[in-house]
Amino acid sequence: MPYTLQLRREARQIFQAGIDAADPYLAVKRHLHFSEGQLKIALNDGGCRSGPWRNIHLMAFGKAACGMAKAALAILPPDLLVPNGTVVTHYPNVTPLENLQVIGADHPLPDASGYSAARRLAEQAQAARLGDLVLVLVSGGGSALIPYPAPPVTLAEEITVTDLLLASGAGIKAVNCVRKHLSVLKGGGLAKLVAPADLHTLILSDVLGNDLASIASGPTVADDTTYADAITVLTQFGIWQKLPDAIQHHLTQGQLGRIPETPKPGDPLFLNVGHTLVGGNDISVNAMIECAQNLGYVTEVYSWQLTGEARLAADKLACYAKQTNKPFALLAGGETTVTLKGQGRGGRNQELALAFALAAKKYQLSHSWAFLSGGTDGRDGPTDAAGGLVDAGSLKRIELAGLEPLSLLEDNDSYRALQASDDLLFTGATGTNVADLQILLLRP
């Protein structure tokens, strides 16, 4: 088999190993057990949380919500489980589940279905009583899937600010800082509604570094950001003057102390709140390492937290790759950003892949190589592709289609470029989400 075809096949194989390691069903099964008449929840410090809870209220939201909820149903005894719990996920991941209401919603921009689901979650949280447990299953995408704007901010206005933030190049922590201060549920808001019942959250992380306060905007986690911080983010990224008046007014009133802040660390309401991290991007990267080594590659993790502007990250990676002279696998996990300046279509992984192909030519990378960048959820930006898989012939194929690769990159039109070269990566909805994975395979 020619090297290029072999490299492309092996890159996909390694990527799939990373996705498999983020299986939400198995992640929950590893941390949730029922024995001796009690539910036992594994903690990250090696301990265990249990209790004689009389009722268990189950709710799940995020792209992995159905897989996580299915595992919980297999473990929780029906006589303890409050019927008709709520599961909110992205439309392609909707799977019917017995005794649970599964609701599809949109991502990355919120929609009316997600708003209705968020209101249902709030009602379910408030129905819990002292002596009950609210078991929350959280995965990536939750921020967009459960929009509940703080009145009088409307859903349309929340969609507007989300769209502006995603196009600005702001990192996830900055984006979520704003989201928390426009939401009833985010930034500890859900925990506030659950109190005084017990609350425990199992979290499948899509955030680098696994900051619990950032995953799905931390609905059950204390928030150390402020209204002032949110205004600073919007100002720094040139968004403030573009905002609807209602959002400016809400945030300004919060900064002046006329609207209560999000619950902060040390708030007594968190005394009965626990969290367990059940999976994340680092676990998937480790699975890719094992797979690449089994394929015979000398393997190195280029970055555990690949961030920054996608095209700049691609340039640095290509420059680094030029230094090797042996069969090599450079692996990374992360979440780059794209500052939209053009009118094209694509996502951060597609832009990273196209930019890498251009950078490989710039640095005259002489090896046979293949580079894959993909979202573990199977969707990259507002497209049907998970990302891109390029090789040394990609630019030529784009040009043979009558297109100019650099111009397409400048127009943020990576989807069109990679479609022309047959380099779009399609996986379909994977049912999980632990950010992005990158694989560069080289054979001198």
C-alpha cells in the first residue's frame, strides 16, 4: 500500500481509539455502583460517596447525555428513581430511553427546544427535597443545549451574544464567563435550585485541564468570575457595542450589585454538592498513544493542551515536524480557536488541517505525511464534518479543482477547500465529546 494511503488509514485508526476511550456509557459504569441497598458514587480521590437516599432524580445534558443516562439506568434501582427524568442532547445524538424524557436541542447556537428543556430541568431541580439525591450527568456541549436566559434577557438575545462570542476568537473560559452571567442555570445556578437536596455530578470533560467550572459552564460548580469579568471579556473582544441593550443593561446592573452574583466558592449551598470527573481529553490522548505505538510508531505528545489561533498552531506544528527523520507520530489534544474574518464555511479543525497543509509546503516538509484534526463529537463548527485529514497531495488536489488554497483559508472557507480535495473527515455523531484530537504521522 502506498505510504500516503497507509498513513491516512492509520491516522483514522488512531483517532477512533481516542473516541472509543471517551465512551460515555463505560465512563459512568466505572464510577456508579449499587450494592447492599445503597448507591455508591466513586470519587476522584479514591473515596466513595453513598447515602440512604429515598429518591434519586436523574438529569443529563450534553452531547454524551444519552450514553451516560443509559448507563445510569442500568445501575439505579427503579424503585428509587423518580420517573420521567430529563435528558437533553444534540439532535443527532437523540436516543429513546425508558422512563426518561429525551429532548433534542441545537448546538453550537441555542434554540427554543433547548430553552424548553432548560426550564424543565429547573422545575425538576426545584422538586427535589431534603433526603433526595439529584444525580446530574454532564458532558460537552451543555452550555448551548440548555439555554435559560436570566429575565428580561430573551432567547434571541442570548443567541446573538453566543454567535458573537464564537466568532470572536475568545477561549472557552472567556465565553463561559459571559454565559454564566446571562443564565439561570449556569455558573452554579442549577445547584442553587437543587438545595437543600443532595447533589452529585458525573462529568465527561470537553475542557482542557478539566476545569469543572468551565465544563458546560459549571451549572453545579461554584463560580469565581463576576459580572465585571464578563463585561471585560465582551469589551476586549470588541463585542460590547454590538450587544442588544437588554444584555448590556443586565450585565451593568450586575456589576453595580443590583442583581445577585453567581454562587461563589465557600457558599454553604455547596456543602451537599459533589463532583466526579469520569473522562476527558487526556484519557483519549493516552489511548491514541497506545494505538500509535501498537502500529509501530515512535510516539510523542506534541501538546496536551493545543490552543490558540488554528492557523498559527498549524504553522508551529509543521515547523516542529520538519526536525524529525524517523517514522514518527506526533499527537495532541486541545481546542484551537478561529477568529472569523471571511465569509466562508468551516470549523476550527478544518481550518487547522488546511493551514497545516499550507505550512507543510512552506517549510518544505519532505516526508510522507498525513495530518488529522477532528472533533470527538463528530461535528466541527456549523458543518456536517468532524474535521479534516490532509496529506502531501492535498494542496495539489485543491488546485486541480480550480481553487486557490490560501485564498480559501483567508476567507475561512476550509470546508470548501477540503471538500474539493476529498479531505473532509466524516464520522457522524459519536455520542461523546471530549474536545479535539490531532494526529500527525510521518514517514521519511
